[in-house]
Amino acid sequence: MSDNWNFYLDVVDDHLASIVVDLDVTEEVNIRKYKWLFSVKITIQNPTEIGNPGEQEDERICEWEYDLMERLNNEDIVQVGRVTTNGTREFFYYAKKEKHVKIIDQHALAVFDKNGYETKISRIEEEEPWSFYSEFLYPDEYQFQQMSNRELVELLENENDDLEETRKIEHWIEFETLDDLKAFEQDIQNEGFTTENFEQQKNEDGTYSITISREDGVDYHLIDSVTDTIIAAAQQHNGQYDGWESPVIQKK
């Protein structure tokens, strides 16, 4: 278990889902020793319209989750994430032995069931060890960027930024070849972006960099849509999106 946890939104079985994941757990534990994947699922008692718990219930569940995490960590069982969707919250753990399901069940009963939440304990079959973590829980490039977007928007909010006000936002993208960069440039211009500059020579990282810009707002939904568009275009030409920068437009 690491200290680097984050969350993103996705759609699971046609329902909006909030996915929380330990991004660095594979650097903290020897994953070859943790071969068994289990989950603990509870039903949210007072879900909102989108299937999440309300603020007070969420605080209580998070406290119990941390209690369970600490208990299981002492038993050498590692929590790697959780998914909240459609009125349920499910926690995921890797263990070294199949029989550790009894330990998970014992502690889940002590934490959740005593507080009125019936738990369902399941073993999850994997085709390859840790494939559930890497293919389902772990964010893809779009979701990673959405995490970064959220952090940047929060910084702008702290500066009293008028998030919906359009302004010139600059974006950076890296390419392995100059031909890929130029092909991307042509495609992205069709989306209304302007080239600010690009490097004719490889930079210190051994890649070619281009800076593009467009007038956009920076509230959460707007900027996610913008970066999704750029990432999709970059991927078509073997490129890697490298972030964005915005001036602060303060509310009047």
C-alpha cells in the first residue's frame, strides 16, 4: 500500500462509477507474492440519484474502510482500490493465500456488519496475476489526464478564476518523429487549434515537441473534453500529451 491514491470517473455496466486506486502499490509490494484477489461489497443505504452515498454516509463508510484497510494490512493483505457505482461500494484486496478470505470475512464483519452494512465477500478470478488491477482499476491516459485536469482546475479555483470564461490555453505534445508531429498538426488544426511553435530538432528527452493553443473555458467538463480530443489525435500519430497551461481569469 502506498500513499499515492487518486480517483477518476468512468462508466461501469452503463452506470457512472467513481474509481479510487492506489497508483503506486506495485512499487511498494512484491506482486508475485500476492496471487489471490478478493472483494468486499456493501450496499449504500441512502444513495444519491447517481448512486453515490451522501456526504455524511460517505464519511462514515470512509472511516470504516480505513479501519478495515489497517486491520487487513496488519494481516499482510493489501487494498488496491474501490469502485462506487449504482448504489454499491466494492473494495478490492490482494492476499498471499486463498485461505485469507476467512480473515477478510472476519474483519469485514467486525467493521461493516456491526454498523448495519451487510457484506458480500467474493473471490475474483484473473487470467493473469494483477490483470484486474492493471486493466480495470488502473487509469488509462485519458483518465490520468483527467486527474491532472482536476488538480489544475482546483488551483485556478483557489485564484478565484472564472472557469467558464474562455481564454487561450496552451497544450504540449511529444512525438518520436517529426513526420508524426506534422501529421498531428494537420489533424488538430481541423479542431480549431493553432500551432504556437514546434521543435525541428529532438529535445533532451529525444522527442519532438509541439505547442498548440485554442480559446476554451477550463471548468471540469470543458477541459476534460478538450484534452480528450487532443489525446485521441496524438495517439493516432504515436504522440504523448504532456499537459496544459492557462492564465488566470478572475471573476468580476
